[in-house]
Amino acid sequence: MTSTDQVPAQRAVASAPVAEVTARMREIGATLPRVDGVAVFNRVYLSVTEELERRLVAGHFGDRLATGELGTRFARRFLDAVDAEAAGLRPPSCWRPLFRFRRHPSIHPLQFALAGINAHIGHDLPLALVDTCRARGVGPEALEADFERIGELLTGLEERIREDLMPGPDLLDVADPLTHLIGSWSLERARCGAWAAFRALWELRVFDELLEEMAKGLDATVGMTGRCLLTPLWH
């Protein structure tokens, strides 16, 4: 096989595991009512993961295999939380607010979307980064450039989410509390915090007890933010 032939093959290998998790997300979406809070986040996250898959195939990332592995490990943390909840087990603290309030009639769909993104970026992403570095035998610097490329993807999709899920102009008076609430949270800040948490966790990787303690603290803190994002606003 020539080097030219190897490129499409490498892209296919990188995107294949991501295709598996997107298929699982489609299955989840097909089984839940559209108004279910988990379903709302699942639709948002599915669009992100589908775009990641397209960009992997297009060769957008410097290290396609590492990015594909990161995207897969990242997605599986959400899928594991869904499976744990379905099995009657306790999911991580960061996901519990979304599962608990998923059917609350006074919570807007945008709140469900942001609460899910908060849990996934704030908690799952740092741990997925650590797992990817360990599995590939590399340090944080090996993932940094492609992490920034993924960030560009997420920022564009956050804008689309707000446009699609924000109430229309005729509801602006009613939506004032919602506008205030979502203005207090930023995906960019969450993403920067995730990278910082990852770096701290990575430095603690040789101290198992401290690493576990910090991961638990991160989980609980992200969960508190999620609970605030799911404050009922509608009557």
C-alpha cells in the first residue's frame, strides 16, 4: 500500500470507533420522548459527535487516531452514565441532576442541554484525556493542538444550540430568568477548566489516592453546577 493509499485507511480506522458511539446515541434517541432532558442533551451531543466523525474522515486533526480514541472514550462516559441509570445504579454525581430532573415540566430544554454539556465537559472530558494519554503512552502536549481544534467545533455548536433552543422574541419577558441563568455559564470557560483539571489529574497519576480524591471532588463540584443550571423557571 502506498503512502497515498494509507491516508484514507487511517482516517477510516480513526473514525470507526466514533461511528459506534454515534450509533448508540441514535438508539438512545429513538427510545426516549423528545422532551425528556436526557434526550435533549443526547440530540445535542449526537450532532457534536457526528461532526467530529466527519472531521476525522476529512483529516482535520493532526493525530487522527489519538483524537478518535479521545472522542470515543469521552462519549462512552456519557453512555456509561445512561446505562448505569437504566440499570438502577448510581451514575457519577455530575450526571445525577440531569437524570433526576429529566422530566420536570418547569425546566426549559436549553437548561437540559447545558446541564448535560456541563457534566460532560467539566467532568468526563478531563478523565477521558487522562485515559487517552495513558493508553497511548503520551503526555498532555501530544493532545493539546487537537484539543484546541475540538474546542473550535464545540464553540460553533454552542452558538447553534442557543439559537435553536432559546425562546422566540415573543417570550423574552418570560425568558428573562433563563437569559440570566444561561449567561452565568460558558462553554469556553468550562473547556479551559477541563484542560486545567486534566493537567492536575495527570500530575497526580502516580498518586492513586490523591488522584481518586481529586476526581471525586471534581465530580461533586460539576454536579452542583448542573443542579443550579436545572433550576425550575417556568410555571
